[in-house]
Amino acid sequence: MNGLELPADNVVSLLANEGRDYCLAHGLVMGSKDSFFGVEHAPFTLLPTAFLERLFTKAKDVQKDFNVLVHRVSQDHEFLKTALQSTIEVDSFTAKIFDIYETTRTEGLSQPISLGILRSDYMMDCSNPRTSNLLQDEISIKQVEINTIASSFGGLSPQLRKLHKFLTTLQTGYDPKTEERLPKNSSCLGIATGLVDAWTYYGNENSVVLMVVQGGERNRFDQRWVQHLMAEVNPAVRMVRKSFKDINRTGQLQEDKTLIVDGQEIAVVYFREGYDPSSYTSENDWNARLMLERSRAIKCPSAALHLAGTKKVQQVLASPGVLERFISDKEVVNKIRSTFTGLYTLDEGLEGDKTMQLAIADPDRYVLKPQLEGGGNNIYGDDIVKTLADAKERSKYILMDKIQPPVARNFIVRSELPQPVLADVISEIGFYGILISEGDEILVNREVGHLMRTKSIDHQDGGVCSGRANLDSPYLV
């Protein structure tokens, strides 16, 4: 990899300690595992990791196109129903979300305005990951997935550039060329502004934004960054944090479908919870989700937008000719399609049978992906064969070609590790998009920043919150 030189051994501990204190001093933190009121620094890489500038620019530039695509998918009932039919027959979680979508659609939507805080994730892809030269080898960028619910770390991400600018200056002295290679990142401001814009469209200055959260949320400081920056964008906007349990206890719908929670009118419902079956501990939690969807509060995301981000929809969109259903501009279609890797159906039938044979014959070439978000859900290697042994369950998943990102070397700094660990690492980059729509009409469409996560090659899957990945920033080459 063609990035910064690793620091000398006698400098590593110094930089790591400076970095830990920088994180704590600047709010680059997560809740402690041991105490709700305790904090620890977020896991980070000691240096920024090299990333090809042309591929960074490509992913950044296509985000607004993906925003439009996801929006149009969410508005196409027939497509969603057909694409997800086989999945909802065997996947109870997706079926529950789909049932809420169908119920509110049949009743008639109380709120035509929708807010999407999206994140499209990518990896660089090459043929020789361990020996790749970024500046000489043929390397492309491939989409891992697109997240339409609870896209996290937009709050903390901008702090990584500042951290790495600080550490590289300590290491080698200030170099404006190094700073230029660390792209500016406004993800927190972009997300906060999107929420404020949605609140404004709702049209009641006495209303508040509701963030749906889980109890004991360790990643609440990422969320707090967004909340506090909203107040800087517009001091009139207030945010409240409630769990499904809270909403079920104090929430009510008025006759005109105005949502009241704990005595306050809700303008925007921002889900940072609700993306995983474990979010719903009882039928009461599902009733709370349905009540939110029935209300005239603006949802982020709506059930339709949630479904548009499922892996099954991603797989169907990659099928020949499907993008053209939503986008007429051939240049845009080609831009989007060039980021797709191989995605294969596991539905019953000839195509699904062929996919089964591919997976069983060479499982190390693929990733088996369920319809879930949050990291730690994907299946690899021999576990793919074991999982697919139950043929009736296979439609819960899609199969994807395993992307082969270039391997770099970097130090990982985590609160549970006494010293930084030098590791072979791979990186994933995501770009955030804001999309506000009213029915078919797009009111706001922006790309607002990025997130980079880096993990040891010893870990095949997992995000920051699941304890595998580490926050990073790109060093453009």
C-alpha cells in the first residue's frame, strides 16, 4: 500500500497515548462496557490508511444518484412486493417490516414527506490483496451495501481527520501536503442539517425530533454529536431520546394522526434502533413501531425506505436491466452499475439452485448475507455450506462475491488493548446521503460526508460497535 510510513517503535506508544487523550478531550468516545456513565475512547487507527483518490471521488460523486435510486425503489410498491416476496415467506423480521409497510399503505399515508439518512459502503477490489500497489495495479471500487436505517458514526467521523492531522504532525512535523491528502468531512453537520430541514418541512416550531434509541446505548456519543450540532444549525430545534418501551408507555396518536410522546408533538422520528430482531423484545415494541409509522411525523426511514435497503433488494437491483426501471439516464445507470459486485439469488428455482452449487463448490469466494444491519451478521467459508443445508431457509439470504481489498499495515488502538497492535488491515469506506422527498418529488438531495472503518484481516465481519472494526480516515493517493 502506498500510504504514510509507519512510525518507529519508540514513537508508537507516545503517539497512541497522545491519540487516546485527544479522543477523550474531543468527544471521540463511546460508552464504557462496564458502566453506563463511564466513557472510553473510540477504537481508532494510529495513522490514516491509504485510499485511491480517484475511487474516493467516484464513490462520493455517485452518492446522490444512489439517493435517487433508493427513493424511487421505495416509491415502487409493485417492485418491493415482487422483490421481497420470497424473502418474507421465510424471514419473519423482514415480513414484520413489510406488514407495517402494507398496513399503512392500505390505510393511506398520513405523512407523504420522508427523510432518508443513507450510507453507501464500499471496498477497493483487486486481484492481489497482499501485494497490491495502489498506484500501479488495476483496482476498482465495489459496493458492499447501502444502509437506509440507523446509519451510524456520522457524528464521530469528522473528528478522525482532526485526530490524524494531529498525530501525523506529531510524527513528522506539519506538512501541508499531508493535510491536503486528508479529505474534509462534514458528515455530522450534514446529518444534523438534514434532520433540521425535515423538522422545518413538518411546519410546527413547537414540535421536537424523536430519536428512537436502545437502552444502554454505548454509541450514544456519536448520536449526541448530531443532536448538539442540530442546536447550532437551528437553536429552536429540540431532540428527545426514547426507547420503544418509552414510546409504547407514553405515546399516542391523535385523531389527525399527530404523534404525541411524553406530552410533546413529534415532527421527525429518527430511528437509531429497530434494525435488528433483537430490537423488538415483545409485541408491544412492534405496536410502537406501527404507531410511529401510522403517524404524520416524518419518518427516517419510513418502512418503505427501510425495505429498499434490504440485501434482497440490492441483489435484485444488480440483475440485468433492473436499474433502467428507475433511472433513464444511461450514464448514471453505468456509474451505479460499475460499483456492483456479483450478487446472486438463492430463491427456489433454477437460478437459486445454480447459486447453491456455486456456494457449496467454493464457499471462500463468497459472502452469505441476511437481511440485517449492524455488523456481525454475514456468513463465510464452511459456515456458508452449513447454513445452506436447510434449503427451506435459503431465501433469507443472498450470495455476494467476496470483495478483495488491498491489505495495508497499521496500528490499531483500542481501549481494551494495553498497547497498540500492528496488524494487516483492510478498509471500508461509506458515503452519507440526505434525501428528503414528498411522494415522488425530491425536495433535498445531498452527499454530506464519509466514514472509514479499518479492521484486522483476522476478522472477516463486524462493525465498530460489534468490536471488530476501528475508526479511520482516508489518506488519498
